[in-house]
Amino acid sequence: MLEQQTESSLLQGIAARVCWWQPASETLTDTPLFLCRVMTFGTWDDASFCLDRFGRDAFRGALRSAPPGLLDARSWHYWHHRLGLLPVPELPVRAIPA
């Protein structure tokens, strides 16, 4: 029980750091988006904890469905290499209506 509470509080803390503009509980409702934010804004410890908690497949899925404009080029390339998703595709781009 204590381990589960600790894990929950760690996730809440990470969510609060990577998505400071909304409640952590709301951030954690969309796991792929949360993981993309961890890949962009998280610390090494945040990413390591989340990799252990959610697994490489969840990170791969999040990266494949990353919304345009969220990941910077450095994070995009790093995580593709780290997760073995090669060759690295182009960054998703926002479509601006004409």
C-alpha cells in the first residue's frame, strides 16, 4: 500500500512539473500526452521513473501519436533513438488554415 501511495505521489509531482498550467490529476488522464510532456519537459529521473512505470511500448505509442508542436527537435531525435524507432521521421507540423 505504501509503495502504491509513493508511486501515485511521484506521478502527481511529475505531472505538476511537466504540465504546470492544469491540475496533475487532469494531466494524468491522457497517458500518451503526459508521456510526451515527460519526454519534452521532464528530468532524467522523471523519464526513468515513467519508463519503469509505463514501459517502452507506451513511450513508443506516445511518440508515434505526438501532437505537432509539443516535442522540440532535440527531444524528438533523442527519444526516437532511445526507443529504437529508426529512421527518425520528420517532426509533426501544425496545419495552419489558410
